Amino acid sequence: AMIHAENPSASKVNVSFYDMKKEVETTKKPIVGGKGKTITRIEKISELNKVETLEAKQCNFLFWSPAGTNIILASLGDSASGTLEFYDVDSKALVVKEHYRANQVLWDPSGRSVATMVSQPIEGGHFKFAMDNGYMLWSFQGERLYQQSFETFYQFLWRPRESLLSRGEINKVKKNLKKYEKQFDKADKERQRKLYLEETKGKRMERAKFRDILGRNRDIQARRRAEHIALLGGYDSDDESNFVVREVTRETVLSTKEEVVVG
């Protein structure tokens, strides 16, 4: 991939993608005087081939994922916008995010996560954007996972990995992806449940205290009612069956007016 524009001062640029899989059409004709049809085939040769161009992009750096397929079109620097465009060259999916004043982008060795950061010069000195110091972690699809700010922040480094999966192991994972997906979903749900229980721990404790108070008040009310009934000689004034309910209808004439109509 490469960035290009009509002039160096252009605010919008184009990003073109190339590969080494140029398709060439070959035609095989039948021998003179022979019979048969002309055969046309498409062959791929190892030659530079333009795949596509993304136009009018606001970026000045490109960062490929170590796993390939995904690339970040970044606008970095003090005077840049901090725009981050996560692009999947296979599915053509594009997600636009932003990290204001970001000046570095660093993929993790697996290509699953990427960090963007605002860091001050490691040699020290005054850094006028110190209030923006820190980093953000993103998934390769452009979902923000974490953010942390620091008063002073000089460098961010990923832990190196001894080795990644081999091609055979990658194919095995792809083959059993559904099985792994169920395991990961189960683990995610369990983690979310633990997080929910931790977040609602205070509410549940307050609710338990409230229910204890209600229980004690009911017990006190029950004891007092029993004492009240005993004082009344067994009569329960709260028992509705001890009351006789009668419905009485009373009609009241508020006013009358008579008019004589002469025919």
C-alpha cells in the first residue's frame, strides 16, 4: 500500500493497494486446419498488480497488521486530526475512529490488538501536549478496548512472542472455530456475570438490609397484634370477617322547578 496525492500540501490523499498476483488472459487457438474451439484462460503471474484505491483520505501513515489483511490509515502528529481508519482489505470493511494528538501506532505481534498513544520525547524537555499523554488499546476491527492517561509517558512496547501458530495449527483452529467460539462465548458470559455481580454487590447488600428491616417490622407487628387481640378478649379489630357490611342508598332532592306551559 502507498499514499499519494496530486501535490505534497494536499489535505486529502489517496491510498492505493497492490499485490503480486496479476491476472493475465491467455488464448489458445486450434492448429491451422484443425478442429476445436479457441480456449481462453486466466492465469496469475508474479507481477505488480493494482488492486484498488481509496480516495480522499486524511492520513499520513500506514500501519499493516502483522497478520496481514488489516491496515490502519492514521493521521498522526501535532497538527493532524488523530483520525484512525481501520480497513479490512478482504471484506472492504472500514471503521473510522479518533485518538486526538496521537503520534504513535503499534500493533501487537499477533495482529489481534493495536495501541495508539500520545508520548513525549524520551530525551526529556518540555512537552506542550503532556495533558494528552497516554494510550488506547483497540481490537483489529476498530473497537476501543481500554484507555489510560499518564502525566508523563515516554514509550509503549508490546511483550514479544516466542512464536506464533504454524500454518497447520491455524488451519486446525479455523476448522474447529465453532467449537472454540462456544468455549469463548461461555467464558465471556461467565466473566460478564462476575463483573455484574461485583458491580451490583453494594445494591444487593442494601437490598438485603432493607429486607431484614421489613422482616423485623413484620415480626414486631405480629407480636403487637397478638397482644392487642389478647387485651380485647380475643376480638380482632383487623379481621374483616368480624364486621357486617351494609350497603345503604340514600336519595336526596337538591332542588325542584315547576314550569307551566300554556298550550
